[in-house]
Amino acid sequence: MSTTVEPLRIGLVSLHTSPGDEPGSGEVGGMNVVVRHQAEALADRGHHVEIVTRRSSPTQPDSVSLVPGVCLRFLSAGPAAPVPKGEHDAFIEPFRRGLEALGPFDVLHAHHWFSGAAALPVARQRGIPHVQSFHSIAAASTTPLSEGERPESSGRMAGEAMLARDSDAVVVVSEAEADTVRTRLGGDPDRLWIVPPGVDGSVFRPAAVGARRADVPYVVAAARVQPLKGLDLAIEAIAGISEAVRPTLVIAGDSSSEAGDHLAELRRLAAAHGIADRVTFIGPQSRADLAFLFRGAAAVLVPSHSETYGLVALEGSASGVPVVAAAAGGLREAVVDGETGVVLESRSPAVWAAEIERILTEPEYAAALSAAGREHAERLSWERSAIGLEQVYRRVLGRP
């Protein structure tokens, strides 16, 4: 454990989803992974971190220690039960009142706009800095939407613009997200900080040399089952691969609360292409199980319509697996095109099928992508991510 000269008391606010929950289930995704690992890395550097979230079960205690130096607190705001993400704006005020009783904190760092709307008034009341991370940003009604992206209420758009304007700093995970904050929300470039996420290379690691591969090669798409993730493209790409080398597509993730019957739609799509036996839905996976799944895969697919970064792509690279990703948002930064994987501008299933088939049939090509991907991921640790946050916090506190 490394310690800093001056430990900070940091409040990380995550109203609508708990970083203590297992990623892949319901609304639990990349944001949860980022908050949890950054908190642990900050604590390892000697800081005291409290993560504050909404109580979603009557059995949750007031607080629990995740690791030494990281406390997860549950606040009562709304029913002690899971609630669809889009309904959490009704809980902002009661959550804010609960947050007022916690602390003391040197800085409050809110994740997603719900959290920021609750935390900013508390920070102002106490005279401490407020840092905002969005993780996803609403599309304005005048903005052309990607398929699967839906316009949000005017309340969210106004709230995000206010947070971009009034927070002491806005932390983003990629240049793509920074551009969105500047252009869509009018954020001040001088208060924007890019802090990329990291990856745990001891969990997401390559398979041992000589490890036996599956008899039938498989590729993995790990994402919540919702239109925004583009899983229909993954299915159609697999259908377009020559039958002699066609892999199984393993889809790991839970249905989003707002996705309706999208899972059934994807099953019907696979059946319509005659590959129902080559598409397997395995539901949410633990981090260890997902890492094991990646290690044995021929490729990791990330066909999302929109990603602020694309943590799954980095985890695939850390696992020593070629990544095939859409040219969407931060995926252009998570994947080094032609080196650690392939970034495809086209959403044509035939183009995706051809690239996946090349990885399957050209071992030297696949091995080069795998090796470069692992090397790239090793440079992006959670400690590095925590150091980036620490610099932001000290800057807004006037303690550079």
C-alpha cells in the first residue's frame, strides 16, 4: 500500500446504482466498475473514501466496508426496492437530505446527473468542491440519435448542462466524452479533465501458454441487453461467417429495465438467420467468470452505437484477445485500430463478418493483435486512474 502526504476525505456519490453490486445485472455496468475500482485505488493511496448510494433492498445495512479505507453507505430515498433507472429523478431531493447528514468530506464527486443534482447543493452548502462525472449524456431533441439511443426529458438535459457549468471540475473518461461535454452541454474546457479508466491485469489476463481452447471457437459480446449495445449486429455478423469456421457467439449480460422484450427480439433474429444453436445468452457474469470467458475467446466484440469509453474493450485486450469494436465514441481510444484490435466505421454485418473471419483463420494476425492489446492494457492500471483523480481533487482544493 502506498500512502500520500496528505490524505483526503472523498465522497463518491452514485445515487441510482450501487458500485457494490455485480456488474452485468440490471443497470449495473461500466460505471459501477469504474467507481468501485477507483475508490479502492484511492484508498490504497491513503485516502478515506465513502461511496454513497440509494438503498434498493430492506436488507441492506446503513454501511458496509468494501475494503480497508472504502465504506459503502446506503441512504433511504424512495422505496427500498429496485426501480427503473429513468424514475430516479424523483429521489434526488430525499437523497440530498440524507447526504447532508454524512461526512465530513473534503470533496464530493458525483457520478451521473442524478447524483450531481443531489450532491452539488450539499457541496455548495459546505463550501467544498464538487466534481462531476456523467458516464452517459442525454441526447437533445435536436440531436440526430444513433439507433438505440433515445432522447431524454428536458429535466435531464437542463440538469446536465447546469452541472457542466456549475461544478468545480468535470471528469470524463475519453476525448470523445470531453467533446460531448463541450459541444452538447457547453462545458468550460478549462474545467474538463480526462481520466481514463483502468483494468485489473491480474484478473483479466491472457490464457496460459498451451491452454486448451474450446472445440468450437467462440466470440464474446459482454453488455446489457438493450438496443444501444448493438447486439443485433453481432448476431448478423456471425450469421455471415462461413459455416466451416463459424464461431459460437456468447452474449453475457442482463436485460436492461428499459429494454422491453429486446432479449426475445434477439433470439428471434438468431433463429431467422438459422443460427439459434450458435448464439448463447448466459446472463450476467461475475468479474472472475467474465475474465475466464474472455481468456478462452477468439475475439471480443463491442458493436455498441455509443460508448463514452468502452471498458469491456480494454478488459478484452488485457485478456490477450483481439477486439472488434464499432467506431463509436471512446471506443476509438480504448482500441488502437490495427494494433490492439479493429475499429470498424461500417455497421454492415458483412464487414464485421469478414473481420471476425480473418481473426479466426489467420493465427499470426490474431496473435499480433492479442500481444499488442495486452501491452496496451498493462499501461492502464487503476492506480494510474486514481492518480489522475487525485490531481483533479487537489487542483479544485487549491492544493496542487
